[in-house]
Amino acid sequence: MQAYVAVMILLVVSGTLFDIIHKRSAVYFFNNWRRMKNRARRRVGAVESVSVAVQTAVVDVMASGEFCNARRQVAHLLTMYGFVLYVVTTAIMVFGYPTSTAPTPASLLILWFIGALMVCGGGYWFWFFIRVDVAAEGNSPFRFVRADLFIVALVLSTTLGVIWACLELSTGNSVAAYVFLTLYLIATTVLFGSIPWSKFSHMFFKPAAAFEKRIAEANGTRSNLPAPAVAAPTYGSVPKYSQHY
């Protein structure tokens, strides 16, 4: 299992690098950053840059503040924090308690179950009730396209993992436990091995894009978008723009 987890980590790193090179995401990001600095209307200093980075980490990353839909935000947070808890506890159990002579603490196992169930809750909620093509366009919730590869592989991996763990704890080394362990490993391999064709790597791109957007607002370029419209006052004197008519 330690070798398997190491291979999965290698797949994440190599798949993300391949995705960056193939889609030229890093080239686009740095070129856009250079153009934005050249068009800047005001200089953003080091202290302000750190402040923007903290805002990005707290609002856009930790709180998923880019989502306007509250249900989608909650589903995303459940999935994100559940996945982090699930991955961290898996790594601790595999590398910290690899043999039967070092039994896994019950508290760690409970945290693993909580993380996996959070992923399932947020993932299935999004898949069946929040997806745009299902909620707004009326498509079947069982319709599958390549863009769905990440979320489908993620919920299948955690679902099969929970079933396997329950069978392992209740029946021991039964045939059913081995079957679901095999299915769990296949789904997990698809999850981490399909990065160049899925949206997995977006979790690394989104913080950088959010930070760049906030810097663009701070230096006045606003990513070539116009300034927000300001509503005219409706009290006191007549608005200036209407005095000419």
C-alpha cells in the first residue's frame, strides 16, 4: 500500500505537470501577469500583495467565496475539506501504521470515515441536484461527459472505499471485502491517473487565478473589464445626468 500511495502521488505530480505543459497554462498565466503589470494604473506594493494573498487564501480558497450559489458553495466545501481529511488520514494510516503490530487508532479511522462521507455528501449533492446541465437544462443526472470524469471518479473512489472498510471491519478478509478493495483501487487509480483529461488540476490553478484577479482589481487593470457601475442617488437633488434633459 505504501508503494501504491507513492505511485498515486507520482501520478498527481506528473499529470499536473503534463497538464500545465500541454495546455500552456503556466505560459498563459505569466504572460497575462506581465501584461497586467505593464498596464497597471497604480503600483501594488509588497505589503498590499501579501494582504491580497491572505484574502485569496481565506476567501477564495478556504471559503470558496467565488461561488454565488450558496448550495454549490456548501457542496464544494464539503467535498474539498472532506477530500483533504480523507487523503491526510489515508497517508497517516498507510505510512504511520503499516502493520498489524501497530494498530490504527480508532480516532484516526473515524476521521477517515468522516472525510470520505463528507466527499460523498458534497459530491452526490452536486451531481444529482446542483449541476447546471441537470438543475437548469433538464438533462438526466446519469448523463456522463469527459468533464465529469473527476467528480465521478472521486465519489466512486470514496464510496467504494467506505463499503470496503465496512466489510473489512465487519467480516474480515472475506471475498466481498477483497472484491470491493479491488474496485476501490481501480477507481482510485482512475481518479489520480486521469488528471490530464479531468478537472483535478483545477484545484492548483484556481488559487493562482483568484490571486491574479484580485491583483488586477488592486492595480486598476480589472482584467480589461470596465469599472463597476455606480447607481445614481434617488434622494436629495436631481441626479446630474438628468439635469440635461
